Amino acid sequence: MSVVAVIPARWASTRLPGKPLIDLCGKPMIQRVFERVSQASGLDHVLVATDDERILDVVASFGGHAVMTAVDHPTGTDRIAEAVGSTDANVVINVQGDEPFIDIGTIEALCACMRDPEWDMATAATRFTDVAQVQDPSAVKVVFDAEGRALYFSRSVIPHLRDVGDVATYWRHVGIYAYRTTFLRKLVQAPQCSTEKAEKLEQLRALHMGARIKVLAVEELGIGIDTPEDVEYAVAHILSGRNNG
């Protein structure tokens, strides 16, 4: 099985324009993400998918591999699909470009999971530790069956507790994906379904198509960088040595 990890890196960002090139203690963020992902075993190649020459040049400067993709892709999944093009890789791992501290073990677990031909896709989820966050629509919830197959993803609170006193475990979706390449190509060609349009969640299109999506339970949510405050936190995290490089 051949596996390629693709890191989408767009220039445009509402809160942090040029986010991939933000300096994090002497290295641009995209370099830190690239180097982090490259530490994972089971990957045959790591690739940056960008829409901007400045990002392309920076990736080349530190010895990474990047490809230019269209500026107007409607989703990150479409960008990933263009980047892999006619690749002969069997599996594509989509790693977000603003996750410089992504858990290497999660990437490796996704690679291992996709060795089972039963799965079209795989992703991850972690238990909510803050009850208040369960109510936050930006924190996507997922429910899955006994073998880890995704049943539904939602911005709403699922499962719903009908009776007072009932309890449930809530799982927060972690935005990393593994796709079988053949399925990825079908996914980006398929039209949006009604649930995807309503929730603005691409993975619902895959479920609508009948995809078998494995959900891996992980301990860490990760640290995404979306605001200036996140940048400050990331710098402190690096200086503390907690990211192991």
C-alpha cells in the first residue's frame, strides 16, 4: 500500500492572511507542519498543496515538495484531489496546514487502519472534556457504531438526551482524514447532498454515498492556529519544548 500525506496551504485567511508563512520561532508554520508530518512512519511521500507562489517558494527553500492548485476550489477536499492528480498512491492522508503539533501517532494509526480494505475513509475523534463545548456548533460531534463506523456527524448535540438524568459520552470530530484514492476521486465528483448543505460538513456527502468511514478514538484534539492568540500560544508551546522540536 502506497500512502501520500497532503497538507493544504491556502494564502487567504479571514483572520490570518498568509497563515502558512507565519513565523513560529524561526520557521514558517508550513515548515513545522511538513516536518512534523514527515516524522510519521507508513508514509511514502509528503506533499503541500497550495494556491500561492510565495508558499510554493518557501516549501522549496526548506527542501519540501509542493504543487500549485487552483485558487477557487470550493473545499479543501477538492484541493487535495487536484494535488494528488494521477498519483499511484492507494491512500491519501489529509493533514490540516495549521496543525504544527499534530499527533504523529494519529497519522500512523490512520495509515494502519487503511490497510483494511473494508474502509473507504478514516478519521478521528476525541472525547469532550468540557461539557460546555458540546453546545458549540463549531465543535463537530460524531456518533459511531461498535466497530467504529461513523453513523453521523453534526454541529448539533448528538446523541440527544431525552430524559432528565440520562448521560452520554460525546465525541468531538478531529479534522484529519484518510481516503482511499479511488473513493476520493468519486467524492469530489459527487454533488452535495441536503445534509451537507445544511450542516456545511463535507463528510456527510461521503456518508450519503454509502461510504464506510472508520472513526479512530484518540486522546488529543490538537492545536489549530486560527487567531493571533493561537500564534502566541504556539510560540509558547515551542519554547517550552513540549512539541519535541
